[in-house]
Amino acid sequence: QSTLTRRSLGASDYTVSDRYLTSLVELSPMYIIRTDLEGRYTFANPAVLNHFVPAELRADFIGSPSLTLIIPQDHQKTIEAVRACFASPGKSIRVTLRKPDVHGNILTTEWDFHIILDDAGLPQEVQCVGMDITERLDADKLLEQERSQQSLLLDNINAIIWEADVATFQFTFVSGAAERITGYASQQWIEEQDFWLNHLHTDAREPSIQYCMNEVKAGKNHELEYRFQKADGGIVWLKDIVTIIIQEGKPTTLRGIMIDITEQKKLEQSVRNSEEQFRSAVNALGEGIVLQDENGAIVFSNSRAEEITGLSKEQIAGRTSLDFRWNAIHENGSPFPGEEHPSMVTLRTKEPQRNVIAGIYKPDGSLVWILINTQPLA
């Protein structure tokens, strides 16, 4: 069963060519909806359903009033935007709306409303394309004011929708977002031979090409991340989600979506730098430090902890306080059950434990006494 929800899937309901629409709505992180002239939902892509419609309500979602997904304070703003659409059918009306997601969080979303006309030029539906701007309210990106119906659907997505020949990797379609993200106009992507190959970062070129060729040969949909050279000489990180179209048992066409993940990569690098600084600082301590997950398994240990226990980092990793190999004892020599270990108590109670003394036997049979303090992490 399709992941799309729609009252009718007849050919007349499509507003862009079939070859782009299915891939677009399935892969798109954007929210795409339509309503009839009475404001009832007639279409919603998976991004809308997954973010805003509880699972138990999805069966009855189509036909429900569109204002149900918008907080009451923004109802009037929504109505005014729709009225503006009817007053100027050829224009897109931008509006910012707050919506509760399936977890009860209020998301700030930005939408472009557009009237879809039938063959007679009469209003048929209201089409809305939106995105979550909760974390970047200050990023006010201007969009082209007037576009055709197909361009509005494709180009307003902050990702590059593309199609290419499977044999040559030559692009046959590239959405308008290409220029916004890379600085190169869509037409240049299409007309310039080997455009994608020539603009891959030199370090990414050979492995990316080889990976794609292998996956295409195997007829497998695939994803890859790589650096791409922008027109201004800068670098943008792209995540490329590729679908292979197979006809009569042979791959014929590649379709995909390229998402700008530059900020994500910067964040990942920042996290890695922080982790390295943390490890360096912790390894310099004179005390043994271990981190345990919610099940009590050790996920990190510093070098001092390895010295105290007589175990390597690999031997410590994954052990819990319940592991019989610790051979832990109390000060009086009685067994120290794993479930009474301070870390397990902390995991159960969410309370820190202080100055607990235990003895453990190292692999060489020697006994070492340790003073244990535990602290829960949020």
C-alpha cells in the first residue's frame, strides 16, 4: 500500500509529471498538502503524516478540516493567506504557521500557498508547500515570486531534485534549487558534459564514482555523501539519495534528491573535536572513569580505569556491573552482588552514590580496592 494518502490517484490529480512526482513526494523532507475549496484535506505527503498526524487518526485524515493541524492563534492568518491566494491566483502567498507535532511540540513552519486552476481557469484546489523553520527563524530565504505550477512544487524545496541517464550520468532534469545551493544554474548542470563528475571534490571523485557505478550495476538504490565544488570556489556537503528506475529488467534512469548537509558536517566535526578534548582531559585524570549506558554496559573508560582493573579498553567495553568476572567483594570479604554495585543502584534510582568501597580481582589474581562514586547523566 502506498505511503501517500490521497482521495483519488487519477491522472487528472497530478500537477507535475508522473516521473518526478512519485520520487519527489516520497523522498522530500518538505511538507506538501492540498485542500479542496472548502478547506478539507485532499492530499498529504509522508512528511506531513509522520510529523503532524497521530497514527490512529491517519485513516480519517483526508476530508478533515485543514485548520485542525494549526494552533487556534494562527487560524485567522491562515484564512487571510487563502483569501489572498484567491484574489491573486497566479501568485504564491507565503505565511508562517505554528503547528503541534505528534509529540505535542509546537513547530514553527513556513508555507507557500498557491491556487491550482483547472483547464477552464477556475480554482480547483489550494496547494501548500512548507518546511520546519523552528531552529532557523532568522534564515529568511527569498524564493522566486512567480513560477509555473510544476516549478513551485519542485524548486521551492531546499534540495536538488534531479534525473540523469544511467549510462552516462548526464543530467536530464535538475530543479531550481541547484543554483541556490551550488551557484550553478540548472541549465548548466544539464548542458555541460560530465558536470557532476567534474565538480565533485577531488578527494571524493574516484570513490564516489566507483561506488555509484557498482550500485547501479547491481540495480540497487543507494545513498552517498560527498563534497561538491560550488561556483564561488567554496565547498558544499551533499547527501545524495538515488533511486534506480528499471525497465524490462535493466536500469534506464537515475532519479534522486541532493540535500545540503554542510551545517550537519560542521556540527559533527565540532562534536568530534569536543569528544577528543573530553577524552584527553579524562585520560589525564588520576582517577579511573567509566561511562555506562542505561543497561549498565560500559561504553567508555579512561586509561587509569584500565590500569586499575588490569583490563584493556576492549576487554572493559560492554561489561556491566553484573558480570561475574569482577569477583567483587565487600570490605569484610563477603561477596558484593552486581545488582548492589553503586552504578546499578544509580541506574535504578537516578540518585548518585558516594564513597562505596569494593574489592575486585584483576586477571592476574591480585586484589585491588577501589572507592566508587557514581553520578547519573541526563
